[in-house]
Amino acid sequence: MKNWTFAHSLALFLILVIMPFGAWGAVSAGRPLLAWLSILVLLTAFLLIAGHGVIGLWRGMLVDDRNVISLSRTQLALWTVIVLSAFLAAALWNLFLGIEGALAIGIPIELWALMGISTTSLVGTPLILSSKKKHEASAEDKTQTLQLIQAQGDDPAKIRTKGLVIANAEPAMACWSDMFTGDEVSNGAHLDLSKVQMFFFTIIVALGYAMALGRMFAGAGAGGFDAFPALDQSIVALLGISHGGYLVAKGVTNGRIAS
């Protein structure tokens, strides 16, 4: 990979070395909350550096094959960092206390379901879009969207179309607004409300659960951790509906197919 250098490899290696030892130092000082936060930051740094090494951008981990920042990638990365960092911190605290079965930490079934829903969106999105690439968008939709993109300050010459799907010519064009715009030629310059809804649901639930984990670590005692905080089933149902609407919206063809 032309973007990957020795510095990337060295940085990732150092993170893998520093993460367990730094976290162990925090739990040894009786500060499991600090251990969790340090692991969370280092895991985030690992993803950022790996994305930069592969794509050449710090946001590279979020860029998909259309060279846009993917909402489904963003939410899966968010949940992965939160859950994995919390599990490692809780396991280290249990090990420090000498608890038998230190890794036997219960993960609520609702949390597994939530992460499964996020994974389904990540896998289902390219499958849905791949079917749309088989049909060519109408010339009218192409012209209208390129005009709107130019009016918004972007260079239409760097926009690519793959059938009905719109894409950027290069990863450097990926921007945060990609998470809120449509995927097709017909709506690529418009706000996608299904994405906006899923973004807010994901952020609110993730922040709420992170706060619950923070309270769990702040109140750590000699008994250690045997389970993560529970998630209400209604929250999982709400996110499931949001993700379902997101995937259904992707499956509906919005533009006109060229005859």
C-alpha cells in the first residue's frame, strides 16, 4: 500500500503494547474508569492510524468503496470501540482483584442484538446498492444532480456514477455530509431523512450506554464486574425499526432508469 509507512506499523505496535500496560497501571491505582477511557482512546487512535495507512486519510476507516463516509461504518466503529474497550477494562479489573473467571462478564442480549443490527446494516448496504449498479440512471437525473452539486460548491467533474449509484472519484473527497445525503444519482445532492434519523438514534443510544458504563466503572468495588449494564428492549426495538427503515429506503429506487 503506497500510503502505508513504517511509522504506521510502529504506531500500531506501540498502541498494542501501551494499551494493556497503561490500563493495568490505572486499575492497579484503583481507577478502572481511567483504564476504560484510556483503552477507548487508544482503540480509537488505532482505527484512525490504520485508516490513514490504508486510505491516506485519518477518517479512512469510515470511507467505503464509493469513496464516501459511510453511516453504517461509523455506527459499527462506534459500538466496537465502546464495547471492546469496556470489556477489556472490566476484565483487567477482575484480574487485578484476583476474581476467578475474570473474563466471565455477561453481555446483555439486547446489546448483542444492537450490534447485530449494526452489522446487518453494514453488510446489507453494499448488497442493496450493488443491485442498483446494474441499471443506468437517466440523463435528466444526472444533469440535475451535477448542477446541484456544482451549486453546492463541489466539482461535478470528480463525481462518478455507477449505474443508479453516485460515488466520489477519490477518497479525499469523502466528507462528513456523506452520512446524510442520498446514495443514488437522483438524490445524491439531497438530504436523506432515513440517514438523519438513524444517526441521531445511534448517537443518543451510544452516548447513553457509554454514560451507563462510566457509572459502572466509577462505582467499581471489590466484587468486580460480572455483567454490563442492561439495555431496555424498547431501545433495541426502536433502533431495529430505524435500521429497517434505513435499509428499506436504500432498496427503493428513487430515480428514473435510462431506457
